[in-house]
Amino acid sequence: MSLVEVKDLFYEYRERDENGEVDIVTTALEGVSVNVEKGDFIAIIGSNGSGKSTFAKHLNAILKPTGGTVIVRSLDTSLEENTLEIRKTAGMVFQNPDNQIIGSIIEEDVAFGLENLGVPTDEMKKRVKESLKTVGMWEYASGSPNRLSGGQKQRVAIAGIVAMKPEVMILDESTAMLDPRGRKEVLDAVEELNKEEGMTVILITHYMDEAARAHKIFVLHEGQVKMSGTPEEVFKRHKELKEYKLKVPVAAELAVRLREKGIPVREGITNDDELVQEISRIRSEHGTGI
Amino acid sequence: MGLEFRNVNHTYNPGTTVERHALKDISFTLEDGEYLGLIGHTGSGKSTLIQHMNGLLKADSGDILYDGQSIYDKSYSMNQHHFKVGMVFQYPEHQLFETTVLKDVCFGPGNMGLSEDEAVSRAKEALKLVELPEIYWDKSPFILSGGQKRRAAIAGVIAMDPKILIMDEPAAGLDPEGRDSILESISMIRKERGITVVLVSHNMDDVAKYATRVLVLNKGSIYMDGTPKEVFSRTKELYDVGLSAPGITVITERLKSLGIGEEDCMISMDDAADMIAKSLRKG
Amino acid sequence: MRRNITIGQYYPENSILHRLDPRVKLLGLIVFLVCVFLMDSYWSYGAVTAAVVILVIISRVPLRYFVRSLKPVFFIIILTFILNIFFTSGEEILVKWGIISIYKEGVIMALKMSIRLIYLVLSSALLTLTTTPNDITDGMEKALRPLNKIHVPIHEMTMMMTIALRFIPIISEETDKIRKAQISRGADLETGNIIKRAKNMVPILVPLLVSSFRRAGDLALAMDARCYHGGEGRTKYKELRYGKKDGIAYLMILAFLAGIILMRNFL
């Protein structure tokens, strides 16, 4: 049994038009199936409006399927009585760093979820400290979140989730509003959690270079999973990605251009390191004979 | 001519414990028709600098001249200056307020004292320039998608027909296609209207692609000022102040250090592919 | 930048007043306010004044912060003084000028009322300068918790205060940003009569409302996602605990109240 099992998920919602009369039924998700194993690092990528955020909100029972099932650690999200247990299991970090911090003091904010779960004060103190240390924010513990950078705020939000000891962490476009340094801070923290603590991670993003760090990528477009596979497998199909309004990382695109020019660069380049290695390999193997 | 900064200083909260010297002795001239990429780490003073350009913040000392005249002169109309130097803030869609997109875009031209017909015709022209389809013009701005809202808000500034257009991270939060298409639109508007553009961005690839000149700020001072190639060739110095170079520059510099390619700094994908292919063929 | 504004006027120090449990300080404030209205003799005025002076000194907060706290109410104090001095009648006329007469009783009343007002403000400033807003909220929640039994939603009320404290600086920063954006579009916010000015605020108020609703929605989701389900079964990260000094402070507060009541009745 996988940790998260999404099977043939449909989500439809009704909208009224401006006059409040005719209903328009919009299908945001159309038969999405995704399995996530314990310890996985999954990226869900898609353009704005592809349904990726709607998908994310199903994983911790914020939204309920209108068709199909979402099972988190053998709990069905459509059953009301499972909600609290699911939210303990699947923690979610949102997009806007300002709108998810509740406390005016950083350590108190991290404790918020633990207070809700009724964790005893002594245990709480220990967990708050541990989780703030994990994301490298312990030195700011007694300060105000207002003075932090976007990346630091998101790390505080991550600490707030980590403290609750969930089995899977979902990042719902949590880097979209950050500058490059903030994005890197957050991604590094998440990657470390995955590697060191074995935390299962589901990263929702439209940045390809972030997705490249995952073990497996799902490409969502118009509510459907259009591609899935390792970063190498997905980036190979760069033309298709373009159709889905996405873009491969610079290294992957340069590799394609070079292949077009007849340079035998291998397929499946995802990052700078791989490309630089590949080009120097070609030089040493072929010399001038290309 | 253009917009000239002369020894501009600005300090926030002077005389308190949270005092911050945000601009230190800034001098440079933004020439007419330039596309200036303004880069710097968060807190480097970019946002303070652009707010001086259109007069939202006043320099503590120093002077700013628009076409040779000080904008702080009593005879100079600051209100008119806001129209000459249009400002698109980060997430500009958050300032939409009218009942329809068209009315919202008319807000600026209306404040300029234009007749309603004139304001509407300018608004329509601006909406066409930002490529927002006509079916949305009479809709409430709040029902548009994120990218469409962004375009409507930018149109609200374009409609004032500014000579200088300042944009703070106009592509923030958009997906790769949305990002490219909004930057393409701006580039096209610049060509069509011959205006000066100032782009504040954290995305070095975008700056390298569009800017004709790059200004790097660090801790309130000008750290570098030059063409994109000049600035981005100093990769190491950029790393020192928490910035990076365009992705393509990073790769080509690494290859050069391995002896592959010898040309100057590369900032475009095509040039880089050519250089690597040539170098490999040559051996 | 607006980012640096703080709510309230907390002055970080490590005085004994800063370290007292907020519940002690809240009760102290209430008792003090009662005393300010109970004082009637010169003795009691002297005792309350002495208490204010001693507390200000041991708070180790610079005097100018107290003076600053009086600024916003300065006008009200002057007004109270003038009203009392001119409109209190009595027996002993001090000055007579046309239809205006100033009585001795008027002067005394004016002084008394002004002193009361000043002490009211100073005592509240003593609380807010030595206690963070969060501590005040925590203190109130704990002190008022018994009211839960009669179905007063104490937890909900304090949660609202906590959220307000967190979002006031963010929203004020946002207001500033929207204001600047609309000024850049030529919005006129400074001229015209009241009605025109109110109308001119629409371009600021609408975006502000929209964004506040968006924030509220986001925050509700974030709270849900972190298993928030009301006050039931909730534990506290910062459990307020009384120390020895708090007990002593309670005793002193009660003794002070008793003293003032005694003075009122026997002096």
C-alpha cells in the first residue's frame, strides 16, 4: 500500500456568471492517478491553471473529490471523520509566506499546530526547537516573523509543519513568491528533510529547475497527468513540455541545441553539472573528429 | 537628457534605532530609450531607487533632474511627473479596484484631466498593447485569471502614456510561458512607443535577454553599471553580493575554465551553442 | 519602512516590572484605575502620585516614552481642564471677567480631573511599555478562562486578538503600497472637502478589502491544515506560571487598594 494513493480523481466546481444566473461547471481535475511511496520526493509541475494547486488541496482534505478517491495512509479523504488524522499525516506549506504564519513570535507560530494537537508543553518545547534547528531558523526563535525575508518565513512555515511530525509534506507553490536566494533556501531545506529524515515530499511548482531535484515528476496540464517519470525521462520530451507551457532548464535546452548542431550530447541532461561533464567527455573522446 | 540622479541619498527612519541608509550617493543618468535592468539582492535599495525615479520618495540630499530640470523645483509639477514616469509595482493586480477592466484602466488617464472619450480611447489602446482580449474589457477585473489581471494592471499605467516605464518584477509568480509573454509584450511596447524601460528583476536570464544596460545595486550604492555582457562577465563579483549570472553564462564560463571556447561572456543560448560546437569541432 | 512598526509601544528592558506575570500587571492596572477614582484627600493624591513615580522609575523605561504616551490625549486633558475651570460654580470667586467667573472650586476640580486623566494614561502606558502585546493577550486569556464556563468565547476572542496583532503591521504596509501605487496613477488623496476625500479613498479601500479577504481565506486554510479546531483540547506553548515575585506583587497591590480605601474613609 502506497502512502498516498490518488485514483482517477475528478474535481468539478460550479461557478455562477456575473449575473448570478447560469451555472458553469468547470472541471479542474480529470482522472488524475498518482501514487506516492514513503520517502519519495515527487514534483508536480504545470502552468498556471493546470490544476496542480487543486490537486495539492486534495491531499490533505481541504478539497474533497467529486469523483475517484484519494487515500492517505489508508484513510479516505472523503470521510469527514478522517480529516484531522489526514492533516496530521499530510502537512501543507502554502504559497504566500505572510498568510500562513499565525503567531507574532516565531517559536509560538511553530508551536501553533502542536497546541492544536494537544501536545504537552515540555514535549512541545523540544519539538519546536528541533524543527527550527532543522530549517536553520533557531537563532530567530524569539523574534518577530515580520522582519524575516520571504525565504526565511517559508522555512518557519516548514518548521511549523515538521514539528507536527507528518509523514508527507506538501509544498503548494511555496517558492512562487520568493527571490532566487529564498527559493534555494527553501529547496535546500526540503531536500535535506527528504534525505536526512526520510520525509516524503510532494513539491508543487512551475519551476523546472526545482522539479529537476525530485525523484519523479508528474506533468499536469488542463487537469490531466500528461507525462510522468524521472527528471531525465521528462526533460527529454522538451517539445511536449513546451505545449504544456513549460520550459526545460537552461542546461537541458542547451543540450538539445547542441544535438541539433550534430554534437553527440546524450539525452536526458537535467542540470549544469551533467552538461559540463558530458561536453568534456565528448571533447576527450572525439578530439577534433566530430 | 533623460533622468539624471546627482548624489542622491535616502535614509529611512533617521535618528531611530531602525535607521537605514538605503541610498548612498547615487549618481547616474537614465538615457532616453534605454532598457535598464536593475538588479541587486533583496534590501540593496532597488525599490527605494525606483520610488525616487517617479517622485514617490524624496531624496534627503542630492538632486534628480528630468530633461534637465530638477523635479524638486517649486515650478515642477510632481503630479505631472507621476504621469511621465509610470510605475508598475510588484503584483500590480492587487491595486485593481473598479467595476470593469476598462474603467480601471481609465483611472490614470482620467486623473490626468483628459476628457472621458480621450481616456477611454487611451485605455483601449493600452489594453490592446498588453494583449488582453476584448471580451474581458467589460468584465470585473476580479474574475480574471492571475496573468490577465496582471496585464490589466499594467495597461492602467501604459494608458497614461509614460515616457519612462518602471516595472518591479512584472513576471513574478507567473509560469514560464506567462513570464515570457509578458516580457515580450513590454519589449514590443517599448519599440512601438520608443519609451524608456526600467526592469527590476531577480531573474538574470530575463535581464540578459532584454536589457540594453544593467545597473547593479549593493547596500545602497551602485556596484556595477554597464552592458549586460560587461556586467555578467564579472560572475564572481556578482556572487559576492548574493547575485548570480544568467544560466547560460554560468555554463559557458565553466566550460571556458576547462578550455572549451574562448569568446567573451555569453548571454544568449544561440551564441553559446555556436561557441561550444565550434570549439568542439576545432578540438 | 513600515516593516519596522510594532504594535503597542513595548520598550524592551529587563526590569522587575517587565518580568512580572502579565496577569499581575492587568490586575494592578485595574486596581490602580479604581484608586485613581477613589482618591479624594491630599493624602490619597500623594500616595497615588508616589506609586506612579516609583513604578515609572523601577520600569527603567526612559521618561520621554511616558511623555510621548501623553501626547495623543494632551488635547483632551486641556479641554477637560478648561471645561472644569469655567463651568464649575462654587462659593469663592477668584476672577470675574464679564459673564465669566472662575471659582476656587473650579480650579481645584480642573486640577483634579487633569491629574486623574494623566494618571490613567500613565498607568496604561506602564502596562504597554513593559508588556508585549502577546503577553497581554496570553494574560487575558488565562485570567478570563473561568468565563468559559458561562459560555463566553474567551479562546476565540484571544485568538482574534493574536491574529489582529500579527496582521496589523502587514496590512498597514500593504496600505502604504496601494496608496503609493494609486498616487503613481495620479490619484488625488489630499485635496477637496470631506465627501470628495472619502470618495477618493475608494481606489485604496477596495483593493485593501479584497486583499484582506484573500488573506483571511488563506489564513483559514493554513489554520485548518495545521489541525486548528477551536480551543477544545488545546495545550499552550507558553504556559504562564506564577513566581514568588508575582505573589508579593499581588499582596502589594491589595495593600495599596486597602490603603486608599482607608484613607477615603478615615482621613
